[in-house]
Amino acid sequence: MRRFSRLSLAFAAFVLALFLADSALAYVVFLKDGSQITTREKYRIEGDQAYLTLPSGTRTVLPASEIDIEKTEEVNSQNTLGQATLVEGLGRTSNQLPPPTPKRDDLRTLLTLQDDRDVLAPPEREIEEADPRDPDTIQVPQTPAGYNDLLQMSRETYGDQEIVDLVKEILLNQGLDDVEVNRGTRSGRIYLRVMTTSEGAVFRALEATSESLLQLRERFPRRAISAIELLMLTSASQRAGQFLITPDDAQRLMSKTVARERFFLRHVQF
């Protein structure tokens, strides 16, 4: 069974709709590198540090110099209900705020490019079959498209604490604090569950997962980590994206060979 671009587009549109609902009571902090962090309330600055409260209630800190204060203040102040306005098609934009300039690699923009086969054509990647020779293979329910349904998979914490700590540290550095590091569906795999609350968080999770895989393979070559199975969830615990990240995938994402939005459309498992 092969993946179909129409289904991946429909799933991506569904994910966007979920984030529209989830973002209603959020405050969005815009960073100078173009990324966003969704928080419960406005950040607090003490000295040269900014303190943020993430949607899960966890508090985190980052250098205040990394925040685009002007953009953050402007966007969040435009909503008359005191709610955050997410850019790039994810939130409700005030009439007082001009619409964002469309970007070809924005996920919503890509969803409208029905005839752009260079963007939408999925790669020739077959659905995986379980390897009966692998004693560590876990039998997992299947999604309608025939992929392992990670949302329904039983969770067993990954047994190597060094690996767990490194993965969590890398994701926390990206503002992703609600993370589980579990045993994967077969030998050499890690099953990573990450709570994401915006489109930006989804893309940060993809990149942080890729960075984790590459660092794990570099630091612990004898552990034979071959891939990370990534499940991202909305705050309502609904599926926000499922991926099998291989070393080749991770290298392409981290080297910017492929835009993360395009990667999402081409490789999301539904």
C-alpha cells in the first residue's frame, strides 16, 4: 500500500483545524529566528532572562535578547479578547492587523497548491512490514492507511536513561517540555511522544527529533539507534502528526535540504 497525496493533504488540513481550536487561550512569543513559543501568559523579564510558562504549566527560561518584543507585543495586543493571534494561517487575525505575506513554504499555502506536483507528490515509500526475525518487534494496531498506529501503542519507558535525558534536553531547548521517550516498535528504535500546541511547535518537534537522532548516533554509536518514531499530540491529545524519522530524513531536515513544511506533507503518516 502506498501513500496518497490527497489523504496527506486532508490530514494536514485537519491538523491545522485542531490548532485553530487549541490556540484560543494562548499567548504567543515570537523569536528573532522566526520561530514561536506558545505560552499560557505573557513572559516575564528579569535581568537578561525571560521566564515563560508553557501550556502544560512548566516554567522555562531563555535569553530575553532572543525575543522579538515588538512583534510579540503587536500581534498579541491586536486581539480584543486578550487572546493570542497566530500568524501564517493558524489563528484568528484582527481586522486591524494586515494579513501576513503568503510564503510558498507555509503549510497552509502548500495545501492550496493542488497542481504543484513538485511540492505535493509523495516519495515512493512503502508501508513497513513487521520483521518476524526481530525478537523486539511490538505488534501495533494499524492506521486506516496501514501504518503502525502509535497513538494506540502501549508505552514502555526507554531503558537507557542517558538517551532519555539527552532527547528531553534537546526538545526542552526548543520549548517542548511535555515529552515521553519510550521503547519503539522494533530493535534500535525510540518512540517519542511530544505535546505540541501550534504549527510552529510541530515543526520545532520535527527538527528537534532530527537533531536528537543525529546526536544519539554520534555520541552512542554502539547503541545502534536506527530511527525515531515520532507522535505529536495537540493539547486535546489528538494526533498532530506521526513520522518515522530515519538518519537520512534527519540529515535532510537539519541541513535544510528540504523545507520542514514540505517534509511534513511528504512524510506524515495518517
